[in-house]
Amino acid sequence: MFSWTELIVFALIATWTPGPNPITSMGNASAFGFKETVPFWMGIYPAFFILMLLAAFLSKGLMEIVPSLQKIMVFLGALYIFYLAYKM
């Protein structure tokens, strides 16, 4: 059910797809230049990747401790996605 390979591939793809991190990077590059933005990149992308791995690791641990929580979390996640779709 849980695959670290799939998680790492997802985290790598999600790190570089459009979202707040790449948009902020683009804004910094246009405002301050490429050279001044490189340290920002060196921090934000590894930090986001590590944050995604940490969230997955903690979620997996929680599901092993309280397996009945999975159905509730799936329901709440689906409800949140529907809420986001409604707001758009």
C-alpha cells in the first residue's frame, strides 16, 4: 500500500510544479536577479521536499498506530477537495 519510491517521485515532481515556491522564486529573480536568488532556491526546494517526506512519514506512522483513522482522513480529505472545487 505504501511505497517510498512513489512518494519520493511525487515529492520531486510537486517540488518543481507551479505553486507558491516557484512563483516566489520567479518574483525574487525578477526583483533581485539570478545570482541573489540562488541561495533562496538552495533553501526553499530542499526544505519543501523534506517537509513532504516528513508529513508522509508521520502520516504513515499515525495510520499504523490508529488504523481506523484512515477512513476518517480519506473522508475529510475528499471533503476538503470538494470545498476547494466549490470555492473556485
